[in-house]
Amino acid sequence: MIEIALKVTIALIALAVVLNVYRLIRGPDATDRVLALDTLYINAIALILLLDIQLDTRLYLESALLIAVMGFIGTVALAKYLKRGSVIE
Amino acid sequence: MSLALVVMLPFMGAVIAPQFAQAGRTAIAIASSVPSLVALMTLFPYWERLAGGNAVIQHVEWLPQIGLSLSFRLDGLALLFALLILVIGILIILYARYYLKKHENVGKFYSLLLLFQGAMLGIVLSNNLLLMLVFWELTSVVSFLLISFWNHKQDARRGARMALAITGGGGLALMAGVLLIGQIVGSYELEVVLAAGDQIRAHALYPITLALILVGAFTKSAQFPFHFWLPHAMQAPTPVSAYLHSATMVKAGIFLMARLYPALAGTEQWFYMVSFTGMITLLIGAYVAMFKHDLKGLLAHSTVSHLGLITLLFGMGTKLAAVAAVFHVVNHATFKASLFMAAGIIDHETGTRDMRRINGLWRYMPHTATLAMVAAASMAGVPLLNGFISKEMFFAEALELNLPGIWAYLPPLVATLAGIFAVAYSARFIHDVFFNGQPKNLPVFPPHEPPRYMKIPVEILVFACLAVGMFPAFSVGPLLFIAASATLGGEVPDYTLAVAHGFNLPLLMSFAAFSGGLVMYSQRQRFFDFHERFKEIDEKAVFESVVTWVGNLSERVTNKLENGSLQRYALLLFLTAFTVTLWPLTELGFSIGSNELSPVDYPSALGALVLIGAAIGTVVMHRQRLTSLILLSVVGLLVAVAFATFSAPDLALTQLSVEVVTIILLVLSLFYLPAQTPVETTAFTRWRDVGIALAAGIGMTLVTLALLTRPFSSISEFFLENSKPGGGGTNVVNVILVDFRGFDTLGEITVLAIAALGIYSMMKYTKLQAPATDRLGNPWSKDPHPTMLMQISRPLLPLALMVSVFIFLRGHNLPGGGFIAGLITAVALISQYIASGVDWSEQRVKTPYQIVVALGVAIATLTGVGSYAFGYPFLTSWFTYASLPVIGKFELATAMIFDLGVYLTVVGATLLALTSLGKLSDPSTKVSASHNEGGV
């Protein structure tokens, strides 16, 4: 049961990734692209967690944790750049 | 180790003596002569043993792996040279006391002089050829500093540079020669090398070895065609010329020939190379000396000529000639040093060295004149003076030389001709300077005798000339005998040191030289006119133009390779890699190995497709800087996920943290850059680069494929096995970083620290104008620190720090470690800078990041040094297990302290770089609205 669920979930997340990339390339605005990147980070977390479940290991949990903790700071920096130009002031 | 002490004494003096500079010139002169006096006393007790024909060797291992040892040797030859260096050294120190003016930097002068003395003693007392080489190079460097002592004069600087280039270059040749000897003999110890003469001479590499060593000796001893540096080195203060360019440094090359005489001499190659070089030098030096109007110029060329004479004697290859050579070393040092000192006195008292202006000084300084005339007479080879005796021996040897056929006349002819020149220039020195009418508009008039003590060194040396000249057997007989026996390596031929050997052919040659020389001097105007017809080559100009040419050439080559364009570097790098790899790859036949390929799963394939797409997108969109940056982040993220998928969690963690820092860094710089990159390339270069990129990429894929599909064993097995027992941790990557390869890591964090400090110091005073609007021309938002962002980022800080501590602590056993933890902390702190601003953050983080960086490197280094305290080599790690209630059993390792150093360096360096970039914008151009501190 879990195997089928895993496969379906992975397929769905993969689809989400493709859609992210589409938005990222299409744009049209820089904000769209930043948003797409941020969503891609979220999807990467999901993919890594699913991988852990599939391989029955806990080795990659930290990678997911790190994306969660740090990924959004990249987004913040990009957003601040778009809004204010100067990121650190 | 009393011999090592003798060598070390002047070096210690070089440190201590300058402390007396404030107390006046007399005090520092006395302090500077102490090392020489103590050294002389140390050497004195050895006389008995040396007189018995034994050598004293004192040996301490230093780097036995490369054959370098602290091994010193005192035999007759070394003693003779050491006495010259020490005794003349004391006299020079006394002389310089009166020569230097009060306002000059006497501390520097005496310090350098003592350094030089130590280096010279090192050369003559070394028993290890490599050790000798070290001292040899030291004399080149110190002589450079001494010649350019008056470094405000351009001529002095140029002369010094020339001397350094020539002698330093010769030093390189000598090094090659010494290494070859070491290869042939298997040892650098002199006693082994000297005993292996036959083996060296029979070896196939003998000619090249000999040539290299002779180039070293010839450059140092100013032999043709390297002789030109010596006259230009006369820009040095006169005590330096008297010491370096008459008695010591230029004799180092002679010493080398004498020292290696048993090992290298006695072959045809030796004979032709050494004797002909000597002969040419002898003639050229003596000839040019006649036409020099500069007092020191005359002496310098005369020195070149006498050095040629000694070289010629060594080249002749007979034992008697070698004895005469050693003898002439002593004689030349005494009369030439005293002549230089006399020239210095004259320069000092008249303000010029031009012999066309200095005339008739006899009336003004009879005492100095007498001394100088005796010394000059010795230089000319007048009987009853030491120069005469060795010159007679030289004439006799020149007659003995049996060259085939008509060539047999060459050596006696050259010898007599050089003798004529020598008499002529000596006569000029005496007659022009002390007689020949009245002085002509001297800068200082009237000249008078120098201070009493300034003449004492000259008197002592002139006395030595007389003593040796009249009672040779009594005064230098024993010393010469042991020196000759050490040079020849045993047997000394029968020779008698006597004032006269009766009426024979050499005496006749002397007569010829005298009458010829005097005639030549009386007819000098004709010779001057004859000489004037030839355009004189200015060696300095030639040398400078050669140096400039070489400099320009290397600059052009460098500019071709390193033109500041990253594209160019990448192009060269990839082309080289492609070319180098192509050949072995074609040999492999582009085949895939025997290992089975792993099955493709759809998520991975999709990831790969997205990765490729994002990479291509980055390239295609590269003119839209922001878009390509976002696409680049996608690449980074997917690479991190790929690392995770293919079982490299450490890499995944590192890649993710680096990724975030990269985005912040690039966004920070994007602010100051135009949003669009202008087109700077042609379509052709772009497609060429596409081709190269494709070739390199496909090549890399093929290499990886070929490698991974073949069974191969790697070093990983070793690390996997030893990680736990050897380093105490199960995370192999981390154990390698902080333990097995800790030294590497230490180097890397040091580089990181240097780079961060470099960024900091470059950016500190740089202010850039911030763009007034965003890339679409819209005004910037007026809110620098949005409340929402602030409120969310603050609680995140402790959370992120906790993750960082967690990653740090588990690093030794599970994925993580100081580097990743450092990046997490840095990113967490940077988020506060972004959200709440620099002022807010710096109020709370009081320690400057420069200190954090320094602290990190210091902790890591001290961890390494700490292992010395327990008697282990640098960076040996230690670990144990401890257990605490609640937490349970855990590991304690010194590697963790080291990792803490890594952590601090990474935190400090990242923050220093990012905040430096953040502070770039000129505050006056910034859009500053109400400083919103938001409901804190």
C-alpha cells in the first residue's frame, strides 16, 4: 500500500517541480520567478523526505531540515533586493 | 661545536652590535669587533692539531633525508681563509669607525658587515656542500645590501642589483653543480666528496658538473665574462670594497676552486676551462685598469686581474701552481685591502677619486702616501714585498706549463704582458696621486692626514706585506704549508719560500715587466689616445637594457596568459584539459566498462532533465542577471538533491549552505551592477565557446562513464577502515577533514581568513553610489526593515542556531561538522542583518568579525601545536569516550576543538565578506525613510 502511495506522491511532487520550472522560465515578472524558486525549495524538501521513506533511512533528514531553515533566507534576500535594492543596510 | 660557534658569533653580533649605535661610533665599533676576537681565540687552540696535518670535523645531523647536516670542518685551507676574514674584518671595523660619518646609519652598516662576516666564515668552515651553499647565497644577498648601503644613489642601487643578479645566478649554477656531485658521490660531506675525486672525474656527468661549479666560482670571483659586476660594485662604501672586493667575497670563488681541487682538478676540461678563463681575465683586468681615472675603478680592475692570475694558477693543475695560488690569495688580500683603505682615505680627505684631479698629495699626507706606495709597489711586484714572491712563483709556473707547439709561449707571454700592465697601473697609482704636480680644484682643500687610528689598519696590512716579502718562510711559511696540504689533499711538493732564487728566467721576466711597465707609463698619453678611439661599452646600460627586456618579455607572456578575463582563463583551462584527456581516452576506445549500469528511475531522470534545463537556461538568460541567478539557484538545489540521492549527505548539506550564501552574495553585488549585461562578444566567439563547452562536457561524461563502469580500488577503503579506530568518528568525511587531513584544512581556513580580511580591508573605505531606482525605473520601497520580516526572522535565529549546534556536535559521527555549522550560523546572523539592519545587529554582536576569524585560525593552530606538549607531531588528535547522565555516552576528541576553529573561521569569514559588501553604498545616496525599528 505504502509503495503505491509513495509512487503516486513522488509523481505528483515531480509534476509540481515541472510546473515550478515552467513558471520560473516563463516569468513574466521577477517576483514570479522568486516565488517559483521558493516553491521549488519546498518541493525539494518533500522529495528528500519521500526518498528517506523509500530508502528507509534517516540520513537525509538533515538536508531537508537545512533547506527548511535556510532556503527561505535566499528568498528573503531576493525579495529585499527587488523591494529595496540594498539587501543589507 | 666550537666551529659552529665561530660561525654563529658574527650573526649574534649582527643582532647585538646595532644596540650600541646610540652610544656612538666608537662603542659600536668595539662591540662589533668582539665576535671576531672571540672567534680568533676559539680557533687558536686548534693550531697544534692542524699543524700535524689533521682536519677537525664537527658534525650534527640536521636533515639527513636530503643529506644536509650542520657539519663544520677546520683544516689548513679553512684556517687560512678564516684568519683572513677575521683579521681583515677587525681592521675594517676599526677603519669604518672613522670612514663613516656621524649622521650615517652605523647600526645598519655594522650589522650587515657582521652578517657578511658570518656568512663568509660559514662558507669556508662548512663541511657539507649544501650547508656551504646556504652561506654562499647569504653572502650574495648581504653583499647586495652592503653595495647599496647608500641607497639614495641610483648608481649604488644599480651596481648592487647587477652584483646580485650575477652572483645570485652563479649561485643557482653552483647549486645544480653541488646537487650533481651529491648524485655522483652519494653524499654532500666534504671528506667523502674529496676522497671520491676519481669517481667524479670518471663519471659521465663530470663535464657538466664541472662547468656548473665553475660558473658559480667564476661569477663570484669576477672572472671573464662575468667580471663586469665588480667595478660597478665600487659604488659601495670603501670599507665594504676593501673587505668584500679584495679580501673575502671575491675570494669565495677562489676558495671553492681550492676546496674542490682534489675532487675536480687534474683533467683536460679543468685545465682548459680554468686556465684560459684565468688568462683572459688576467689580461683584460690589467689592461682596463690602466685607463681608469677613478681610483677605486683602477683598484677594482686590478682585483679582477689578480683574481684571474689566481684562477690561472689553479687551472695549470700542477701542485706547485696550487701552492702559488694559495700564497697569492694571502698576498693579494693584504696589499689590496690596504690600497682600498688608502683610496678611501684619499677620497675622504679630498672629496674625489678622480686621478686627473688628485695630484701631488705627497706634500699634504706623507704618512698615508708612504703606506699606499709600499702597498702599490707590492701590487706591481717589487722585490722585498710579498707581491713579488708570489709573482715570481707565477712566472716560474707559467714557464713550466708545457702546451703543445707554439702554444708553449703563450702562458709566459701573457704573464709578462700582464706584469707590464700591472707595473704601469701601479706606477700610475703612485705617480699620479702623490706626485705629478699640484692638485686640481679638489672639493676639499687643502687635504690633510686622516685621524691617527684610521691609518692603523693600513699600517698593519702594509707591515704584513713587508714581513712576508722579507721573511716569507718565517712569517707565513707554516700557515701556507698546511693550507697547501689541505688544498692538495695531502702531499705538498718541495718548494722554498725565499726572497730571491738567484738569477733565472722568472727574474728576467720580472725585469722585463718592470722596464716595460715604466716605459708604458711614461708613454701613457699615447696609450690613452689609442684607447680613446674605442667606444667604451657601458656594462651598466647593457645590463639594465637586458634586464628591462627580460622584464618586458615576461610581462608580455604573462599578459597573454593572464589578461584579467575569466573567459580567457576558462578557455585555456578547458582546452588544456580536453587536449590532455583526449589521447588516453582514444586509447581506451571510448568504451564502457564491464560494470553493470544501474537502472534509471523516473524521479532521477526528471531531476536530471530539470538540472540540464536550468543549466542551459542560466547560459541562455545570462544577460538578465537576476533571472540567471535564480536559474543558477535551481541548478544548485538540484545538485544538492542529487548528492542526497546518490548517498553523499555531507556534500548535500555543504552544497545547500553554500547555495544560500551564494545567493545573498550575488544579490548584494547585483545592486551595484546594471541589470542587463551588455553584448561584448561576437557570434563567432560565442559559438566557438559553445563548441568548447560541449566538447569538455561530453568528454567529462565519457571519462566518468569509463571510470565508474570499471572495477577500481581507491584510497576510500583505507579511510573507511581507519576512521573509527584512528580518528574516533564514524563520519569518514569529517574525520578526514579534521583529523587525517587536518593540516590541509588548517591551510584552507587560513586562506579563507586571509581572503575575508582582504575583502574587508578593500571594501572598508570603498563607497559606491547606490542606484536611485530599481531596474524597471520604479522608485525603491521606503521601508528598509519591514515589520513582518523582522518579526518572523527574530524567532528564527535561536532555531537556526540550535540546528547549527546540532550539526556541529554530531559532525564527527554523522553528516555535519564545523564547516556546515559555520555556514548555518552565518546565514542565520545574516538574516538578522537583512531583516533588522546593520545598526541593529551590530549593537548586539559586539565582537568584530575580524577577531572571530583570527580566533578561529588561532584555535585550530593551537590544537595542532598542543600535540607537541604530549610529545606527538603537529596536529595529532586524541579522543576518548565519556558518559554523563541523561545524555549518555559521548565522544571527546581534540579534533572537535579543531573543528570549533573551523566553525569560527567560517562564521567570521562569511559575515565579514557579506557585511563588507552590504556596507558599500554611500549613505548619502541611500533612500532612507523613517528608521523603522518596528514594535520591539
